[in-house]
Amino acid sequence: MRLQRTNRAFLARLTSVGAVGMLTALACQSVPVPEPAPAPAASSSSTPVRALVSVPVPPFTPTTVRLSPDSATKLSQAGRAAVSAPLASGLELSLWAPEGMVADPIGISFDDRGRLYVTQTARTDRDEIDIRGHQDWMVSSITFKDIEDKRAFYQRVLAPENSAKNQWLKDWNGDGSRDWKDLTFHKEKLWRLEDTNGDGVADQSQLVLEDFNDLVSDVLHDVLAYKNDVYVTISPDLWRLKDTNNDGVFDAKESLSHGSGVHIGFGGHGHSSPLVGPDGRLYWKQGDLGVNITTREGRHLSNPNSGVILRANLDGTEEEIFARGLRNPQDFDFDEYGNLISPDNDGDHPGETERVVYIVDGMDSGWRINWQFGKYVDPDNNTYKVWMEESMFKPRFPGQAAWFTPPIAAWHSGPSGFHHNPGTALNDRWKGYFFNSVFTGAPARASIQAFKVAPQGAGFRVTDDTAVVQNLLVTGVRFGPDGALYLADWIEGWEPKDRGRIWKVDVPAAAANPLRAETKTLIAADFKAKSIAELSALLRHADMRVRTKAQFELVDRGASAELLAATKQTDNQLARIHGMWGIGQLARRDSRQAAALVPLLKDGDAEIRAQAAKLLGDVRYGAAAPAIVPMLRDASPRVRFFAAEALGRDAYRPAFQPIVEMLAANNEEDVYLRHAGALALSRIGPAAAIASLATNPNRAVRIAAVVALRRLKDAGVAPFLADQDEYIATEAARAINDDGGITAALPQLAAALESKVTNEPFVRRALNANLRVGTADAARRVAAYAGGSAGNDEMRAEAISVLGVWPKPSVLDRVDGTAIGPMERDSAIARAAIATLVQPIFASGSTALQVALADAVGRLRVMEAGPILLTKLQSSPATEIRIAALRALVAMRHERVAEAVRGALQDKEPTVRMAALTAIPGLHLPEATTAELLSSVIGKGSIAEQQSALQAMGEVPGATGREAMTRLVEQLEQGKLAPEIQLDVAEAARASKDPALVARLDKLAGRPGAKPVELYADALHGGDARRGARVVFQAPAAQCTRCHSFGGPGANVGPNLSGVASRLQREQLLEALVDPSARISPGYGPVQLTLKNGKKLFGTLKDETPTHVVVDAGGDQRVPKSDIAQRVNGPSAMPPMGSLLTRREIRDVVEYLSTLKAP
């Protein structure tokens, strides 16, 4: 992406498009802005609030599992002995809840009494639909705007009358119909586990809730036990559970938030991580299925295309989107200073990594669900992926787009449960660490990782990444009141299997630690019985849970004087901060309380100054704004950050110029200061004042201005397209095009195609703007670019493709895949524009340009191009051009197309002949002629030609076609067909929809007791390696690079497949795809051995030869195969590809993998 400057002539031409307003006058001086109105109180009693509705929980049987102390201990010891799990030095592992007490656990949460709530899922991979198995739904799903769109889609596509089309869906309810009601069959469960005798092992597990099976219900991902309430997250709702009769079982629920999970997307991307922040609010996350929520006050929160962090009061009031642009952070947590940290999952693209994000108010982390799927399966779109092509997943680097806040570090694959050490957990060695489960689908590659963060400017960097536990496939992670780390173990695989357990990680002699014992006692204590003096003293406690509990109790009592006293002492910083947080809570109820925080803006401790600014901004205490403005020049970048954030939340207009000066001083060095400044400008406004910064001499200021205007979706960003700095011009193009775009500025972006900016992100957006504008001038502009020399072949080919879809573009944006809706235009505009390209490009254009042009003229039916296409088909030396010319003639239904096809059938290249074969059914020749042409290839042409002929033969109607197919099915039954075309014959016969043929094929396929690899024998030979490579690296359903690398850096969840064909035979490659658990690759899965002497071994398979295996079962053990009586492989983390890919795709992948020979 080479950067060039833009000339002044273009600036003059662009600014003439519309009024620029205040540009020149405000270039280098203070911006006069009106004084703000007084800031409103944080909440208003006059705002009508929707009443909460108590919904009865459907009746269920509250099952209880009870174990005697002796049996619980024995099960725990036996379970521990069976697992090899390496630990960091100084830690020990015990099994707290053995199998049988919990199953398929995801989220866990302790109440103050030390009882553990555990969510159990049954809907995962059953009623929760994963879009990867339904590529034909992808475009529709991206267009959903709210939950009801999804519900209506299910009811339409999965209507009872479509049952025959939906054989993939199991008839769960047994009513004989495979329809949407089968998505309402399974319910989720919530269990409460308890160690009733305090011996360190759970001995009682009770089912306390079974519910949640609405058509659009997601998965019960998480739970929070807080005081006397229990909250659960299951999209589309955040629920508060009630036990109205005090029998220990939940019988009612209240929806505090509704409207999450807009799209059908990747499984596991729902609601999770409910927690109470240090500000007393409830925080939780929705993955990139998006939200469209109406709050209890009637406000609209719409963010349908990315993951968000939501927050609200404990009753759901004052709900807001705190941060957006996340993909799927399963969990997040606050540290002792209130910094919100989370690992976010990657998009499963080749070369991408997971990332750690520091989450702050108003941030956009950059991810969009439409970068995962949608446009990439649309034949009217392209495969450009903004997230990858523009390297948005990486930590900050020079030239990275400015509109989002990048991650602070790359991270391990599959981050799931996450918790911060509250201060007294484990021991001092682990103080300050975050703990994160790395969920890979296989315990052999899973771990618990711990890390710290260290200040870096206004943000952080990750340090001390340490493996804590290995070989456990953990979902939920929580510290218990006793200070031990508890882990919910999924055990293996991805799908529910009615198994699970809870582990406990601790240090030896933990019970002897008096501080931990005190902490446990205080967590369980009733703080309402404590005096204010006692509570004030507890603000100094070493454990954040105790400090926060004391803080909240002081707030409940309105103890402002004691909280203020805590802020004034200087010997305990954390006590000061908790006092400040408590005052902030009181100020949300009564803004006058915030005045007590103002003096702290001048405190000698930078952290105290930062916290004061943050809190005053959070409650929007406008009276403090004049005192905050000077803090924009504070020596501490953290203080400057929260000062800018506060002034933005206050919408304090006099801070406009000081924020501009802060941005200039930052000089683009600190991305968090850029974020705070740009966000503040967007909140303060007005847009015209921000737009006037287009002539500010400071580059950093202009960048922030573009980002601010993007947030406002204001057309005032258009003049920045003419900035002499190509980076800024490109950022303006992103602002105008992306996320649905700024419609009023599209004409200016379209005109900018004529500028000298040549980098790909800019040009793609300028081309797309012309497509969206849709005028004759815009079409001529695109044609001029395609025919000129300013762009490279890739961009010129894209310009031609834009003209090809001009009359009816994709409903998804050609750059970022956002749903922009249908558009239809007169095709004459595009035909006239593209006609100017036919002669010059077909005469001397590159192969890529000629192929793109042939496709476009075919789509547009530019009949004048017919003679040239015929010539190209007959004489072009490039095979790709001859194929494109043939397809164009077929698409435009040219009068000489039959002649063209017959000629192509004689081409020297098999790929051209194959293209001709697939075109035959569309020619509408006499039935007998069509059947004769296709049948003549079977058994005579190349394998690829025979496959093409068979694919076309399935489309031939009438008796002649059926007779030909019947003969082929007979040969298939008799085993007389070449293995390479058996699949093609079967699929062609099924495509004919002849009941007799389909019945014969069903009988042939239905072999009782056959292994999966035997059922897929027709996928063993005949694949296309090039198509297979596309499936491996690009298909959203396969996601191969999510787990595997293919040489060089990449994912390490599964084996490196470089050279795999030298290690495995073709049959083994097929088996690995359709029955991945049949053979475990050493180092990547568990195995259980029963030896002939009765001894059992369970552990990770480390090595295997024809004569022995090596199993890590608490240490490597080499076992001769002659000593093994029985071997059971654990399920592979890889799902069987038969449920995600077509048989053809599997065949192609086998062919591709078979080419990967070791050098």
C-alpha cells in the first residue's frame, strides 16, 4: 500500500463539492464554541421505566446428587490419579467435583457461602445453530437487524412443509417433522454444588433450574451469584432468577435486558461474563451476534454486527453499551485499579492470532461479524477481508487504521474462562495475575495461562505469560472464597457429552494461611451487622472482594463521610480508591456527592488524579469540568486519558481546543490518548467544528478529527479525502464507506477515484462508492479507472467487476460486507460504460483483466462483444480467457453459443472442455442431443471431463436422461465404475430427483455397521487439489487454519499438516476428515489403555510406532502393543467434516492433502 501525496488541484475540486464552512478561519486558533448546558443528573426519576415482569419457570424435577464423604473422596482421588496435568512450580491439583456431579459445564460462580453454581448446556450443537454448516444462510443472516428477524427466518426456512429439505435437522421432539419446533426441544440447566462437610471435596449437587428453550434461545453460557440474587446469561436475555418460596430452587425469572444475539453465527458467541464492577454496576458481554436492545427506559441500543460489553444497574436500568467491536471475549475481569482486561478470540483466519484487549469506555475494537462470513459466499461480491488485508488484528503498528483501538498483545488460541487474582488467592507468587483458560477442543493442547499487565502510556502491555496447568480442557475459571482457583472441565471435544468435573488448583498448606482464612470468613459474613468503623477499616483489606463488599455496604448506608475519609488518608492507596469508587456510586444517585471528588484532581498521586477524573466523567459532573481541563497537560498519560474521557462524557464545549492541543502533543504516539481525544471530540461537537480541523497543521489532530466524524457519521469528513497525507485520506475513505457508510459523502468519495491516491483500501472504497452512487457519471468514472494505467491489475479488475454487477449489486457492501440492502439500476448505464473497454482490454489487457471483462460483458449481455468473445474462445493462448469467453457467451445467450460449446468440446485443454460440458444443459438442445453429448464423454474423457459431464447430466430432464443415469447407477451397484467418478454418478442421479434411482442409491449407501471412512469411500479419489486448497484456506465452514498450520507460523491446536501426505496414506487422510477420533495424532489427544494384566492407563498419546505407544500418564510410559487388551481413543477436538462440508469438498480436501509431501 504505497502512500502518495494528493495535489492541490484535487483539493480545490473536492472542496467545491460542498460547503466547507469554518476550515480556514479556524485553522490554527481556538475554536469558539458555545457554553454547555448544565449536565443532567446520572439518572432521572421522571424517566418512565418499564416494570420488570416475573415469569414463572416451567416445572422441572430438582434432582439432587449426594455422595458420602468417603465415596466423594475416593472418586476425587481416583479421578485425579487418572489425569496427567503438568503444573507450574509450587502448585497442586485436586478434583473438587468428580464426574457424575456435573456435566457439560461452561460458566461457574461462587456465592458468599462457598456454594458453586454451574451452568450445563444441552443446546450447544443441537438447538444452537452454527452458521458454518449452512453457507446458504450466510447472506440472509448478515441482513438481520434484530432478534425477530432471526425468529422469522427460522419459522420460514424450517417450516413444517420444508421438512423434507431439512434432513440435517434431527427430529428431536419425535413429531415426524424436521422443523423449527425441534430447535425448542433441549433446555439448559443450572446446578449448585456444595462441600457440605468442608473436607475439600464437593459431595452434593442439586439441579436448581431447567429452562430456556425458546426458538431464539442461545446457550446458558454463564452465571453470577451476587448477594441474594443469581443472574444468568442466555441470549437474547440477561435474567435475574428468583426463589419465591425459599426452597432452594428457582421458580421465577426477570429479564433485565432483551435483544441480544441478532444473527445466526458461529456457535458459542452469545451472552457471558456477568460480573459486578467496582462501580456497583452489572457488566456482561454479547459476542459478535450483535445486539438490538430497547432499554427499560425505552432507549434504543443497536450494535448488530459486533460483540459488545454492556453495563447497567443491578435491576437493568440505565443500560448502555460500554464498548464495542469485539468478536467473542468469553470472559473479562477488572484488576484492583478497575482496569477491564479481556482476551478476545480471533476470526479463525490463516495467519491471525487471538488478542488481549484493554477495554475502556466508548472503545471500538474493530471486529465485525460481516468479516467472518457473508459476502465471501456471494457470487455477486468479492473475497476482500478488511480484518486481514488491513491487519486489524495486530497490536499497533505504523500505518494501521486509526478508527479502532488495537489489542495490546497477541494471545493463545481459544481463550475462554478468565479471572483476576483478587489479592489473597493462592500465594504472593501469583498476586496481580490474570488467569485464562485456553480452550482448544483437546486437552493435550489446552492450558491455563496466567499473565500480568504493565503500564505502557495510557494503556498496558502484557508481561509474565506463564503456563499454570496443562492438559485440562477448561471452560469456566473462578477463584473461590477460600482462595483456591476452580476450573470447570469440559473434558474433551466441542459438543455436549454428559460429562464434566470441577478441579481445584492451590498451593500446599493453603489452609494454614491465616489471611486466606480471614478472607473466606469475611466473604461469608453479613456486613450489615458490622459497624461503619469496621467497614471503613475493611477498605484496607488485602483482598479486593472484601474491600468491594465493604465499599458497597458503606454506599448502601449512605456513609459518605467515611468514604470521603478513606480518600483523604494517604497510607493505603487502594483504600483511597475504594472510597472514591463509593463516592462515585453515591454521586450516581445524587450528583452533589461528586463535589467531594473535585479536590482529588490535584492530588500528588497520579493514580488518584486519574481515578478522580474518571469518576467525575462517569457521573457527568459538569461543575468539575473547568478543573479537569488543565489535566489534559498532566505528566501522566493515564491522567490525560481519563481527563479527555471525562470532558467528552460531560460534553464540555470549552474543552474542545485543549483536547485538540492534547492530541497534537500526543503526536499519534499513544493510541489510547488518540481514542480518548477523538471520542471526546465526537461527544462534544459540533460536527462543523470538528470538520474545520481539516486544515489544522498537525497530522495527529486531523487523524483524530476523521475518527470523530466517523463516529458521528457526519459528511463533514469528506474534505479530508483531499488531505495531502494519504493515510488521512484513506482514513476518511474508511469513514465514508464502512459500517453502512455516510450516504451524503458517497459522491465525494466516488469522485476521489480520480485522485492520485493509489493504495488498495482507498481505491476499493472509492470504487464501491461509485457503485453505490450508481449514476452514469459514476459508471464512466469506474470505466476510466479500469481502462487507465493508474491502478494495478487487481484494482482494475475489481473496477470491471463493479461494472459487471452494476444493475443489481450484492446486498452486502463490496468492501466490508455490511448489509446495505438491495439496489437495482438500468443496465444500460453499465453496458455503455463497459463498452468502452471491450476493444482495448481484449486487445492488450492482462489475463486477469480479460477474464474480468468477459465475466462482466456476459453478466451485462453486451452483445456487441460476441464476435470478440468467439475469437477469444477460438484463439486466445490463455486457458483462463478461453473459459471466461465461453461462459460469457453462455451467460448472454448469444445466438452462436451452441457453436461455441461444440467448438470448446474439441479444445486441447481439459478445463475448457469441462467448462463446455457444464454449459450444455443451459443450451436447451433437444433432450436426446444433450444426453448423447454428455454420455459420449463417460468412460472416454479425462476424469475431470467425466465429472463435469456427470454434473451436467443430473440436470437433463426427460426419458433419455433417465435411461442414461439408470445405466450408470447399475454400473455403480456392480462396482464397474472408476472410483474417481462414483461420487459424481451418485450426485447426478440424486439431482435427477427420480424416485427409483434415489431409492437404489439410499439402499447402496445404507450399510449397517459400516465405519465412517467406508461410508465416504466415494470421496477417496477424484478430487481437485486446487479446489481443496480453497476449502482449507478460505471456506468459512471448514476453518482448517483455526487449528492447523501448513508450514511456517500458524495455529498449533492441531497437528502441523506440512508434509502430512508423507506420514499418512490417502485412506488415513479421509479417515482423519470424517472420523477424526479413529486415529489420534501423537501429542494431540487422549487415549485410554487397558492392559492384559488389568492395569489401566489414561493420558496424552505422545508417540506411536507399529510396535508400541508412549502415553503421558503422569510421566511418559512406553507400552508394547502386544500388552494392550483394549484401546479407546478420546474424541478429537476436530469435528467430523461430514457435518460441515459436502462430499465433493471432502474429496477435494483429500486430494489437496495428498499433495503435501515432505521435502
